[in-house]
Amino acid sequence: MNELMEMLKDRPFFEGLSEAHMKLLAACAALRSFEPDVCLFREHEPAEAFYLVRSGTVALESRLPGRGARTFATLGEGDMLGWSWLIPPYRWHYDARAITPVHTVHFDAAVLRDRMDHDPELGYALLKRFTGLIVERLQAARLQSLDIYGDADVGLGG
């Protein structure tokens, strides 16, 4: 757990979290690795984790009718992967596929959701951090839609 604590402390995403919250996150974490072309998760599957990418490259893909999977973002070292674990019904909104060998810190979402319910300070701290991540991913998906569909009405709404 000390090794995980040190990994987390070095990442800007976790900056400013209390020592107790860092210990809790480390206790909910495990190291995981993925070979190229392996999916870390698929759209519509239960979102039971989130990841810190330690090394490697991950493609975020969205499946489009008649067009197959399209990469709308790539993530690398230091990036956080996954926000669907925060929002009911806790299902992934896109696919995540390893492009190169990928090494991650995997966080157990069910345990963290429970802790967030009992510790509003932790919940608020994590929600603040993930809100920026959600906005980034939605913006990337929107720009990808504009590239694919051009001036067509893609029904994104506001």
C-alpha cells in the first residue's frame, strides 16, 4: 500500500487530498496491466472501476452505426480513465482499448462510492476532480462528432 500511496501522491489529480483520503484510495487500489488491443472496458458494461494510467496508451472509442469504432481521444501516462462509475446507472459510455502495453492503478468503484456516501468531504473532493475530466471527455466526443458528421444535425442538444 505504501508503494501505491507514493504513486498517487506524485499525480496532480490527487493533489490536495487529505492523508486519510489518500490512504483510503490506496487501500481501494491495485496494479493492473493490459496487453495491446485488450479492452479495459466496453460501452454499456457495468462501470466497476476507474484507472490511473501509469504508462502506455489507451484509446477511447465510440461505436457509430455503420461506421464501427472511432477513437475520439487517447490517454497516456498520468491520465485518469473512467468517470461512469460516479453516475447511475454506473455503465461505461465508451470503450477503452490498450494501444500499447498499458500499466495502471485500478480503483474499486463500489468501495469508493460507499465511502463517498459516508464521507461527504471525500465525495466532494473526488467529484470536483472528476467533473473536469467529464467535461474534457464530452468535449472530445463532441469535436469527434463534428469531424465525422460535419454540418449534419447530430442531435447533441445542450
